[in-house]
Amino acid sequence: MPEPSDFSTRVKGVIRKNFNESADIYRVFEGRHGFFHAYTVKLAEWAGLAKGNRVLDVGCGNGISCVALSDVYDAKVYGVDLSEVMIADGKQRIGKREIYLFVGDGENLDSLFEDRGFDAVMYNAAIFLFPRPKAAFAQAARMLKPGGIAAFSFYPRVLDAAGGDLVPRAYETIGMTPPKFRTITSWEKAVSSLQDVFGEVRTTTWEMAGSVSFLTDFFTIPAQSASLFPKLPYKERAQKVAQLFSVLKPLESGMTIAWDMAMARLKDTA
Ligand SMILES: C[S@@+](CC[C@H](N)C(=O)[O-])C[C@H]1O[C@@H](n2cnc3c(N)ncnc32)[C@H](O)[C@@H]1O
């Protein structure tokens, strides 16, 4: 595996810090919306996870996705996350379920797991934070049984009735320029990386009715707000998030939030 660049090491340091600061608000957000649980189940359903599967949940955060996989799929789940605070929070939530949580880098799974043979490696709302998705998927392929599933869900797109991106329009209305990149890795790069490692990739989109209050709550999570206003301290970021989405209130009735997902299967070489 090629050595990670300085950029990649720096990015992971920032992500770890942002999520270390996010655990409390993340928990409140999930309590209000049940969103990450629902997103995990959508991804698992669509990707064809089977009951009782052994799953590696990469970028598992505070274990919401692990608990969803355990409760709905009776899965035995191994979760990995960069943020030690999210993992510690997750350990409080898993109870007696068959869930095992580890602090670690999803681009370097070899250092964590000798015992492979997973049925699925899943990245719920996480891969867009990985600077080297191809390295991550190469590691996933090493963890999977032949025929096993690699699946990820992506960062939200906020769309008007005609499918136009409302976020740049909201920035324009508040007199600001959107950041050049809202994700570390683009959708196109994530999909092509999956394809490079696994071959054929399938994609789909889950569409949800948009709401200003959901978007404000989602992007008020410190780590998510950093994707919109990376240069500001958290308190100002949170104020800007509220301002940014409030200007979309008149467009709310036709608004959609689109959640993209992709999956592939490891070739069965037998
Ligand atoms: C938006 S959260 C999603 C958490 C969880 N999957 C869920 O559905 O609630 C994204 C998580 O990915 C983690 N993450 C980002 N890059 C990572 C990496 N290279 N290795 C492991 N975890 C990573 C972050 O620390 C964060 O907890």
C-alpha cells in the first residue's frame, strides 16, 4: 500500500478533531431525527445485506450505524472510527449486542483485523471524508469473502424541484461564496475508486422531502458545519448554517434532499 501523503495525514487529524467535538450534538441530532439509523438501513436493504451477516462498519462514528445493522439485520458488527470520542460514546450505546468497536483508520484495516472473512464492508455517510478512497476499498477487498459486498452512502445534495443545487444559491443570497469542495472526496472519485478495485458498481439515490429544520440540525453538527464554513470557529459556523438554510424557507415545499449510494461485490473466484 502506498504511503499516505502529508495531505492525507493532515486531513485525518482535522476530521478526528472535528468528530471528537461532535459526539454530543450528533447524539442530540439522532435523537430528534433518527436519520443515521434510517440511512444505514436504506443502504443495507438496497445492497442486499442478509440476516446474520458479519459486517465491518467503517467510519462507524458513535455506533448508530452498528446498532442499526445489529437490530435490523441481526448482524455481528465490527466498527472502526478515527475519533476516539465517537468510539467511546458508541461503547455506551451498544449494550450487550454483538458489536465490537475500534479506534482506527479505515484506509488501514490490515493493522486492525487479521481475521477477515466479512460478508460486507459498509461506509455509512463516511467515505466522502476519506482522502484515499481507493486505498480504503483495496483494504475492504482484503477483508471480504468472495462475493462479499462493499457499499457506501454519500453526502447530501439539496435540490430544487428542477434538480438544481440549492446550496450555491443560498450562499449567493447571503453574500458568500461556497467552499470549492464540500467533501474531501467527490462522488465521482468515490465511485470510480470502487470500480477500480471491484469492477462493476451499482448506484442509486434515496430522496427525502427537504426541510430547513432538518438541514439546519444536520449541518449544525460541528463536523458537518466544517464542510460548509471550514474557516470559521464553531460558534460562528453554527450561526452561518442557520442563516444559510433560512433563506431556503420560501423554496421548502419543492425541496428534496438526495442521498446517493453505491455498491459492488467482490468477484467470486471459486
Ligand atoms: C458522518 S459520520 C457517520 C457515522 C456512522 N457511520 C453513522 O452512520 O452514524 C462519519 C464518520 O467517519 C469517520 N471517519 C472519517 N474518516 C475516517 C477514516 N479514515 N477512518 C475511520 N473513520 C473515519 C469520522 O470520524 C466520523 O465518525
